[in-house]
Amino acid sequence: MTGMNHLSSRRMITATVAVALAASFTLAGCSAIDNVVGGVVDGVVSEAQDQLDGVISDTLGGAGISTDGELPPGFPADAIPVVGEVQGGGSAPESSGWVVVSRLSGVDQFAVAQEELEAAGFVSSAVNTDENGGFGTFTLSPHTVVLTVAADTDGIVTATYVVTVTN
């Protein structure tokens, strides 16, 4: 564990130095060097994200994690329509369930998501909407989808699809 902490400390120091250099070269107008330093920082951040995804997956017993704007591994996209720009999600082991988070243009997009699920054959229940968001459960064997749409304090609206498989 100490080796990993040492490696993490080195990466953090490297990233800090790279950011400081990028800031100083940007102020000095050295865009070529800024691009190189920016690439190094992006690489460090990407590697750290990959390591975090692996740790989360191991902790959750092999769950697949997606934070790159893609649907999680094994998600049944042909059966379950997802509205908005996918941000990522997770999948339970053995395709027993998934979570998908997408970004929407407004809380009124709950109605669009509901319409798309119903058009795909899902039966809705416990649907509730107001000016702050929406919630509903949608079922089409073998899937149950719990959909929530809400805005955060910065006004960013997300939809969260929690999908389970029933046998």
C-alpha cells in the first residue's frame, strides 16, 4: 500500500508542477509549451481516473464502471432508450443491473424520457413530476427501470436510470 501511496504522491506532485508550469507559460504567451504541459496533465488525470474506476469495480465485486460518456458494460441499449447525453454509469456483475446518468437540457425532459420508455413497451407506474423534476418506475419484462430527473444547485439537469433484471 505504501508503494501505491508513493506513486500517487508522485503523480499528484507531477500534476501540481505541470499545472503551475502551464499557468506560468500561459501568462507568458508560450502556447506550444502550454499544449505539451496540458497534454501531460490530461494524461495524469486520465490514468488516475482509470485507476479509480478499477478500484471501484473491485470494491463492488466486479461491477463495470463507465465515466467516459459511454453506457456501462452490458447495458441493454436495444431494449431501454436513454434520453440525453450519457455521462456514464455502472453495471452489476453478470448483467444483473445497471445505472446510467445522462445530462438533459431541462427537467421537462422527464416527459420525453417517459414517452420513449412507453413507446418501447414499458408500463409506467408511480410517476410524479413537478417543476423541479420527475420520478417514475417503468416495467417491461425482464427489466424494471426507475427513472429520476432533477437539477442540481448549479442548474445542471441529469437523468438517472436504475435498471434491474427480474427473472
